[in-house]
Amino acid sequence: MIASVFIGMSLDGFIARGSGAYDFLPAGGGEPHGYDEFMATVDALLIGRKTFESVLKLDSWPYGVNPVFVLSTRTPAPAPSEAIVEHISGDPPDIVTQLEARGIRQIYVDGGITIQKFLRAGLIQRLIITRVPVLIGQGIPLFGPLSGDIGLRHIATRSFRSGLVQSEYHMECISGRCTVPPLW
Ligand SMILES: NC(=O)c1ccc[n+]([C@@H]2O[C@H](COP(=O)([O-])OP(=O)(O)OC[C@H]3O[C@@H](n4cnc5c(N)ncnc54)[C@H](OP(=O)(O)O)[C@@H]3O)[C@@H](O)[C@H]2O)c1
């Protein structure tokens, strides 16, 4: 299974304010920056419970008919009737096993804590990060502690008129174990 991240963050590395607000991200994603194209590559979403709760506050369900797995150690809040949502729990390798058994080949992983756990487990293969030209000083970070370095291969960076800068990276080395020869 390929696990990908597609996320917006402030230039100083935060995906939301401490309150959970993400008002510093351009409304509706701002100008098109590849979200629809990315969504077309995934079979399902795997989101943390806190991301799920923030999405529930939106006026409409944003994921359409895409299956959404909500990670939580407890039963999540009810989803809107049109949403395809399932509760899932376990450590990251166990989650991958469960999703693969369901025939899922491409998953979109979202939520800061969730992404950090999957990164630490070496289970994210693709990162697409859109930096928003703002510093917010504090908030919910995208990245956190690791048990070892994760080497990344830079695939592409593109910039947008509004100031968004999007970079794609693929995993290369995790704690010295490299799947392809490192670039440096
Ligand atoms: N900038 C962006 O593009 C972007 C994207 C996504 C989210 N966000 C924002 O980020 C914030 C949420 O991120 P966050 O880092 O606070 O949390 P999160 O990753 O969305 O959710 C964390 C929760 O997920 C559950 N979880 C994670 N791994 C699990 C596992 N292996 N097994 C069982 N449960 C697991 C736990 O829920 P329980 O505590 O219930 O056990 C944990 O507390 C929101 O404000 C959201 O709006 C921003």
C-alpha cells in the first residue's frame, strides 16, 4: 500500500492553530493547487479523530463518496448520512494490514498526530506539502520527534501566483535503511 500526505502548512510548519483553527490557510484551498488531481490517485482517506471532528464542523461533507477511515481509540462522533465513514484503530503496521486486506492500495493520511505516527513507523511513502506564506509562531505541528532520520527524495516544487509553494518528496531512507541509493 502507498500512503500519501497532501497537506497545507504555515511556512513555520504548523497545520492549524492550537485552537484547531486553520484560518491562515487560503479559504477553499485558494487557487487550484492539485488537490483534485491528488484525490483522484487515492482509494480512501485515513484521518485522525481530531481532523474528523474539525471536518464535521464544515458546512458540507468534503470527501464525497470517498471512503474515510477515522482513527480513534474510542467510537467517533456520528458522520453525516451521505458520508462513507468507518472507525479504525490499531498501531500503524496493523492499520496497513487491515486496509490492505480491504483491497486498498493508495491511502491519503491526514492529521498531524496521525501523520507523525505513520512517519515514525516508516509507513508514509509520499509527502506533498503546500507551504502558505505566513508565520503563525505556534500551533499544531506537521512534524515531530523521530527515532532516526528519514531521507527524502525531492520530486518537484512548484509555486503559485498567490504565494503557495508546493513540494513533493518520496521516502528514501529510514534510519539508514535505504530503498534506493540516497541522493546525498
Ligand atoms: N493544514 C491542513 O491541511 C490540515 C489537514 C488536516 C488536519 N488539519 C488540522 O489539524 C488538526 C488535527 O490534527 P491533530 O494533530 O491535532 O490530530 P489528528 O491526527 O487529526 O487526530 C489525532 C487523534 O487520532 C487518533 N489516532 C491517531 N493514530 C491512532 C491510532 N494508531 N489508533 C487509534 N487512534 C489513533 C487519536 O484519537 P483518540 O484521541 O480519539 O484516540 C488521536 O488523538 C485539526 O485542527 C485539523 O483541522 C489541518
